[in-house]
Amino acid sequence: MFATFVDLYLNESHLKALPPALLHLPPLTAHNEEDLSCFCLISDSLSVEEFTFVQASVVLELAQEANREERRAEQRGGEGGGYASNCLCATPGLRGPSRRAEDAADEVKTDGNIMVRRCLFSFKPFRIFMFGIGVFSLFLFITSLGGQLLTKKMAEYPFTIRNEVLGSAESRGVLRRICDMLETIMKRIDTLSRMDNASDLKRLEELSLAISRFQPANLMEKIQAIAQNMSSMAAKVDQILQNREAISRAKYGTVNQCEVPKDPRYPECPNKVDWMRARWTSDPCYAFYGVDGTDCSFVTYLSEVEWFCPPLPWRNHTILSTHKPKEKRQAAFRTDLTALLEQMSTGKESLKFMKRRIHHLTRQWAHAANRLAQRLKDKWREQKLVLVHVGFLTEESGDEFSPRVLKGGPLGEMVQWADILTSLYVLGHSLKVSFSVKELQGFLGVPPGRGSCPLTGPLPFDLIYTDYLGLQQMKQNMGLSLKKHRCRIRVIDTFGTEPAYNHEEYATLHGFRTNWGYWNLNPKQYMTMFPHTPDNSFMGFVTEELNETEKEETEIGKQHRMAVAYGKEVSMWKLQGKEKFLEILHRHMEIHSTVYYEQQRPQEIPAFIKNHGILPQLQLQQLLRKAKLFVGMGFPYEGPAPLEAIANGCIFLQPGFNPPHSSLNHAFFKGKPTSREISSQHPYAERYIGRPHVITVDYNNLEEFESAVLEIIKVKVKPYLPYEYTCEGMLERLHAYIHYQDFCTPDVPVAPQNASEVPRRYLVRLPNSMAFGWPTNMSSPLMWPPLSAMQLWVSEEGQSCTEQCQYRNLVCEPAFFSLINSKDVFQQLQIQCDQMEVEMNHVFPGFSSSKKNCFLQKEPLLFSCAGFKHKHQRLCPCRDFRAGQVALCTACL
């Protein structure tokens, strides 16, 4: 019987590195102590990694020696035996020859080392098992070597050079058998280690039974064949590594040509190359663009795909400039919306709602297109390539809106997006629509990977309309291309984003940083639902317009003592004190509601209110045409429903807020990128529509509330809809934005960096007015809105330009700030400035009248209509606006 005896002097970290099989094997009594051999490892001087390698080597040596002993035994006629060998262990605390097995089994050394002694079984299958552990360790080593080559193309992988290296069915079968055997034995050993009461003989029998299940016929020969194939594979890997340098030279040139450029025009190039050296494997997109770990590939990528390094002179640059400019086409109005409806999928309730809305308003869109076409006559309109990515409806963003469409959830965003899609299509532009990140990636040409690299080609769109969630998804997929092409993006933003929140550095330093904003866009690229933030562009939506016949029928069918409450969700009825004003309203009117419920009537709705549940659009419209009053409950803010009610002949009664609601005192506005204060539930209706269609009162003053109700019963009103919320009004507005707004061309003149660099603006004040113009002997700059629309006013202390222009019945126009950011303007306004400073602040240009200090704006992105500061007065550029179209000046078309 052959047995091999191993003495291992180990510390605790080495014990953890041992395979469980060696630690849990029971000790055996050798038949012939003189035939024992031992292997002594000087383990204290080894790291865990080094010890693991030595461990594998020892196991391989044991297995090979066992195989040789077996052959010698067969030559002696099958008698068991062993080989004699003595070793001198040089570990601290142990001198002289190795002690006998039974003397050293339980020794614990004084220096903290633990001597673990285990006998390896003499069973033939177990020798194969131990050899398998060594082969398995070798496989791990080869695999780790192959992992370094993963960035190479598939044709260069060492594992695909020849199928017979490791790809034969026979080799795979052998490996599977080894893995199965190892797994079964490990499980059995683990079970035996828990058998505290079992005798060593019983444990040995159990383990022998587990091992005997495997029939390792010819297994040793197959393992040796695999090992030879591994050796051949290693040689081929070495050959590939040697040839790679030659391939790189043929592809990129000599080593001297690939030195990192040091060009002052590209100061970031060396740092970017260093970054690529350390991180180029972090995203597969770099390998997609040909990066392979060499400096040549780094510089080529940074000069041709990105733009941080200068072009290499020996590269063929004609390939890079083969993209032909887009052929310009004229846009033609469309009245058939069938093709648009076919572009939109119908899987979600939100998309079904949008399609129903588009289809329902088809006739009104067609009439509006014909009227606008007649007004514009034969004016050239370039057809734009437009991508619309609705981020908040993608599955990747969570899409909380679609499941709530039929349950009273908010529909305002879907109403606006449906109208944006229709407007772009009716205006004749080429339209692509995306409702998922996968569609977005396909439309943009996103390279494979994690979004660190630019797009595979030029941006295929002139304009991209999206929302904040879609903008974040674009950032994750476009890499540096987002920064390069962000001037083409338009962000649909319900409540608006003020410049102080938009500028990332300024917002971070001055406490304006929120979960939104900080994108460093031109503030006019944010497009709102209502014209409440002149720093942004007003996109709006469409409300169905009644024709003359429908208006007459509505006036005749009005029930003067019928009211409809505004609020489809139960949460909107949790307003404190609502019972008091609702009881007063109930004394004079019959109250109806459209609150969603599933089985039981919500307890928040008083019993005297008739609740219809969620109504289809046609039935809701019929209900509004009968009702005289549409009463607001204080929430939601600035929704489309009040405009719809007013368009159907209702009077909108809403609560005023004192103090105004804002992010300072109301949870709803916290985190939104605006400091705007809301004076009522619907500020647009209060300011731009007003009495008799809109009445704003203090709901806490019950006498005032009741007086308003009695007034509403007596007064007669006709259905009314502002022009800017008709189909024609939205088409006109969007046409002007697409035709005139250009955020890719920098503003001229540029904001100064210090007071000494302030250029002359040559603006002159027109006689007897606050208007300014360009001297007659000079050509005025081309800009939109035109300079002729500007009037310059000075705000009061602590007053914003938005408020000052509204007081003058004008609108603040941020496009004019760059013209008035000058010393000359202060002089022409006769403002005394003892000191002129240039700072980055969202309330400049302005001045402090008490200290006679004047300030110019350093950062153009911080020109702000909304900004105000106590003890500061501002220079406010205002403009006029068209009747019913506040977004456009009288000379803007």
C-alpha cells in the first residue's frame, strides 16, 4: 500500500489558502513508516499568492510520484510499497530530520505556526483527483493570461487560432468529468467533516465510495494531452504578442510618429492620453474605435474621434471629411396625420391617449395649417430633421404615468407632447419618435459600450426635443457628443429652469443646485407649458376650440347654478378647510366632480357632491358645456384643465395664495430649478385672461368667496380661448422658434472678463423714450427678436426684470442683455458709477444706488430676467408682444 506523507508548517493566512480537501482529510496510519516521504515548505517567507502556487506545484509532484510508484509496484507483481525519502525542514523552531507522523500530528509551535499533517490516500482515483487539482490551477493561470487579450479582435484571440487546442469534444468531456468529480468529492468531504461521532474508518469508507463512482479509464493520458495543448497555446499567445508591435507599426507608423503631441492649441492632450492609458478598458466603445492599448491608438482616437489632440500628419484625413452637407429641402404643410399616428406604438395607455388626442383634433390642425400657410404665403421654410425622445414614458425611467392614465393621473405632460409631435409634423418637418432608450440609441448611432465615446458619425438631426429624463439618457449614451451638439437640444420643462439653476458651477457655489437643472444650456432651450418664465421659451399646448355654432349652443345650454370641481385624484381633495367653502358653494349651486374610484366612493368627497368618476373626453366636454363654474381646489398648479373649461364657457374660480407658494414654503416646489413664486393656482389665467373668465379670491375669506359665487351666477360669459393655445397659435410660435432661434452660433458681442475689456456697444437712446437703437451710420447686428422691439428700464431695489417689465405691460427679453452689458449704457441712463466691476452673478448688469457701484455680467449663461437681490437695481431689457401671443414681439414674424 503506497502512502505519501506531507508536513506543512502554516500560518493562518496559509491555512485559508489550502483547499478544503487537504484540511478535512482524516489521518491514516502508515503501514511502513520507513516508506513515508515528506515535503517541507518554508511557508513563513511566502505570501498567500506564492504559497498557493507552491501548493499547486506540490500537489502535481505528489501525483506524478504516485504514478511512478504505481508503475514500480506493478513491475514487482502488484505488491504495495512506497519510496523512502528524508527531508530537512528549515522552518524556525525545527531542526534535524523530519519527525514521525504520530509525533508531529498535534504539535503547536511557540511562534504561532500550526503544523498541519495529512496523509494522502493511496487510492488510485484519489491520486488522479490530486493531479486534477493541479491541472485546474494551471487552467486558472492560463485563463488569467487570456483575459489580458480580451480587448483584441476575435480573430486574434489565442483560443480561436486552432479549434483542436482546447475546443475538441474529447477535451471538453474530460474537463467536465474532472469538474464533476471535484464537485462531488468536495461535497462528500464537507459532509464527512461534520460527522463528529463517526470513526475514521467509517469516514474513509464513505470517501472511498464517493471516489469509486468515477471510472478514470485513460484519464491520465487525456489530461496529459490537454497539458500539451496548453503548452502549444502558450507558444501561440507569445507569438501573437510579438507580432502585435509589428501590426501596430504598420497601422499607425513608427514609434516616433506616435509620441504624445505637445501642442499649446490642445493643452488637454497629454492628460487625456494618460487617462486613456489607465482607463481605456473601462468601456468597450474604445476598442470599437480601434483603441488597442498603444499610444498610437490613443492619439489617433483623441484626434479623430474626440478632439483633444491635434491630427496626426501622417494619417489620411480625407476619409474624415467625406460626409456631404445635408441637402436643404423646403418644408410643406401637412394636413393628413395618418403617417404620424403609424409612427407611434400602442402598447401603453399613455400612447393610446396621445393617439386618441391627435386623431380627435385632426380637423382643427388641418384648418390651422391652411390659415398659417396663407399668412406665410411663399416664405421659404427649411425642412428640419427632428428627433423627439419622450424620456418620461420610457421603461428605463420607470414610467409612472402610463399606469395612471385611466385612474385620474396627470395628463398635462402627455397633452403637451401629443401637441408638440403634431405641430412638428404639420409644419412639414422630417420626424423620428422615440419612446425607449433602444430606439434612441438606434436613431443617434450610439457605439456599443457604456456611453463613454462619441457617436459613430455626425448627429443626424437638426433638432432634438426631449425632457429632463430623456436628457439624462442622452448623456449616458452620447458621451462627448452631447456637449458638442447640445445647442440643438430643446428640453420640455413644465415649470421652467432659471439661469441661476442652469449654470452648474454657479448653482453649486451659491446654493441653487437641485436634482434638475445644471446642464449649462442656453436658458431659452428650456421650453415651458405656460409663459411664466421669460428666461425660457414658451412651448405651450393646444386646447380644443369651439366653432361659432358650438359657441351658440353652449351659451343656450348653460345651467347657471351648476359647478364642476377641479381635481380627478383623491389627493387633490385633502385641502384643509375645503368643507367650509364647498358648503357655501353647495347652498347656491349643484356641485359635480370627476374623481377616480374603483369600488367605494372616496370619503374625502362630501356626500352632497355628485361624482361621475373618470369621464371620456367627449362626456367631460359635454359636462363642462353645461356647467357655469369650474372651481379650483388649490392643486394641481398650472394644469390645462382650466383653459379647457374656459374654452367651453365656464368661469374659473381659483384660490389666491398669500404668501405665494414657492420652494421656500411648499414641498411641491422643493427641488425644482426655479425660485418662482405662485400667487394663485393658475397664474397665467389670473394675469393673461382675468375677469370675467377668471376670478381669484382668498378661500379663507368666506364672505369674499360667497360674493364671488353670487357674481358668477349673474354674469354671462362666452367661451374664450387665447390665440396662443389654439392650433394656429402653436404652429405660429413653433415655426418662429425653428426658423429664428439659433443657439449654435455664439452671441455677438461677447461678455467681458474684466472692466478694462468692456467693448463699446454703440447703442443710442431714442429721443423721449426708453427705447434704444443703433446709430444710423452703422449696420445693426442681426438678431432675433429684432433690436427695434427693445425698451430699457431700470428696476426698483429688490425687483426682478420680469416684474419690472410686467409693470410696464411688457415682457423681459434675455436676448438683449448682451447689448446692454456695457459702460456706455450706464452713462446714457445717467447712472453714476464710482466703480465698475465685472462679476459672475445672476442679477447683473445692475448697480447699488447707495454705494454707487456698478456691475457688469461676466457669464452670458447667467443673464437672467428672474434674478433679484435686495439693495440692487437692475438694467432690464423689455419688449412688446403680439396680442394673444406673448412669446412673439410685433416685429418677430
